[in-house]
Amino acid sequence: QVQLVESGGGLVQSGGSLRLSCAVSGSILSIYDMGWYRQAPGKERESVAVINPTGFTNYVDDVKGRFTISRDNAKNTIYLQMNSLKVEDTAVYYCNRHLYPFTWGQGTQVTVSS
């Protein structure tokens, strides 16, 4: 059973930055495509960034140029560096396997104020 523990969220002003971390149990980062997702109030969960085992990354248009996904296989951790944050980035952020998710973690709340 893979466990995912997200951290690093918080309250930040528009234009600010946050770095999210996701600790993954087990050495799976070199096997699976992994991603960050977010769910805003009243909206469905959406994928925002993906990284594959070779390091190739992809982003939803809304966050391109502002967010960077990375991973540290030795630490079994995925990161999401978020810069130039906007109010509309406010959501609970989750990490998980891309397209075929494991059991979801608790997520980490990101709140961007104007």
C-alpha cells in the first residue's frame, strides 16, 4: 500500500511563492509517472503537473512558467515549486500517480490572498 503525505501549504499573498513536498512510501518514483493535483472549493480535482521517471515534465496551461515539479528518488519525495501565485491557485494540493492514482493522501491547503 503506497502512502502519500503532502506538506508545505499555507497562506501566502498574491505574487508569493510556496514549495510543496510529497513523501512517498516505497521506491516507486523511478517506476511511475507522478503528478500534483489540486481541488478548489466546489470544483473537481485537476492535474496540474506531471513528471515521468526520465524527468520529463508537463504542466496545465494555467501554471506553465510559474510551477515546477521535481523529484528526489533517493528521498522518495516529489516537490512542487509554486511562484507568482494567484488567488485562483487557492486549493487543496495532492500528489499521486498520474492517471492511475493510489489511495489519496490528506493533501495540503494552499490559500492565496489578494
